[in-house]
Amino acid sequence: MTARAFRFANVVGPRQTHGVGYDFVRRLRQDPTRLRILGDGSQSKSYIHVEDILNAMFLANERCPGGLRRVNVATDDYITVREIADLAAEVTGLPAGNAPLRVYTVATGGGRAMCPSCVSTASKIKSLGWSCQRSSATAVRDAMIAMREKSHMADPGSAPTAVEHLLPRAPKLDRWISASSCRRLNEAVTVGEFVDWCQEGLKRAGVTGQILIVR
């Protein structure tokens, strides 16, 4: 059996429906004078753009030896929540000197948002010749710039729930994989139904490929 198991850093991109960058842009559009931040803002994590993820997956498929291979995909750097708040203010076009009042809240019960830092190494994928094209800050900024124009961000309750078949802008699509995006599906959808939906997307695209499910 040949298989690839990928572990990603925090993935960002233009079609997000959640995440700290998404939340900050949405909140600042609703109220540019105030921004609520979970924790003290010092939490730091690695953020990677979805296009860098796709490039890594294509490369691993071509160059990894057979058998089961586990691969981390992440940037070499990190960005804090406070720095993401600065980027959100920049992306939403707030005038210099008119930074929003930041309200820091202390959450109880833990959770991923309160993790002080998350560290991962991508030495294996780098040894295959992969390199990340965006830093964490650039990945977050590019994702927020793309997200800010999405009409559903104006009203959080109007976020689309329909599924959509998408094809990545990556080379050699016909050789390996068709990427699909599923926007916040109801949990009543079973894995089997999801696989059927993926197969339909491959058929519509006129390509053959494998189905990789990443949670």
C-alpha cells in the first residue's frame, strides 16, 4: 500500500469561513472602533497558504518512496494574534492612527485558540525539494485580502452552506488529484456521501484521481 498522511499548520486561503483572520476582518467591518481578542494576543502559530499546501502534496506524491509516509507541511516562522490584528486593521483599510480599541478576554476551559504556541517541523517535505513561498504573515495577509471582498462576510448569518466543486491552480492536475472545498457541511453528511460527492467532482472535471480527506 502507498499512502501519504499530511499534517498541516494552520491553513489559510481565500475561501475561509472561520479562523482568527476571518473573525478579525468580519468584526472590524461590523465595528471598526473595537476588536475583541481571545486571550492576551501573545499566542503564536504557523500559518500556511492553501496554495503552498497543494504544491507540497503534489511534490510528496511524486518524490516520497512507497509505503505509508507521514509528512508535516508548515512555514518556518510564526505570527502572534496581536500581529494578525494589526494585519486585519491594515487589510480593512483603517486609517493610520485610528487603530481599534482592543478588548482582551480571558477564556476558561482551554481550547485551541488559547494555545500559547504551536510548533511543527517540515524537514521531511523540505528534503524532497519543497519550499514555502509565503511567510506566515504574508499567507494571513493574502488570505484576508481575498476574504474581505466576499459578500457573506458582511453578515455572519448569511455564510453559504452549499457545497462547491473547485479545481486548484496547480500543475499536473490530470495526473493525481482534484481538490474540492466543502463549506461548513451539516454533520449529518456521512463519509460515504462525501466520497460520492468528491467522485462526482472528479467526473465533472474529466480527470482521474485519489480522494484525500483531511480533518
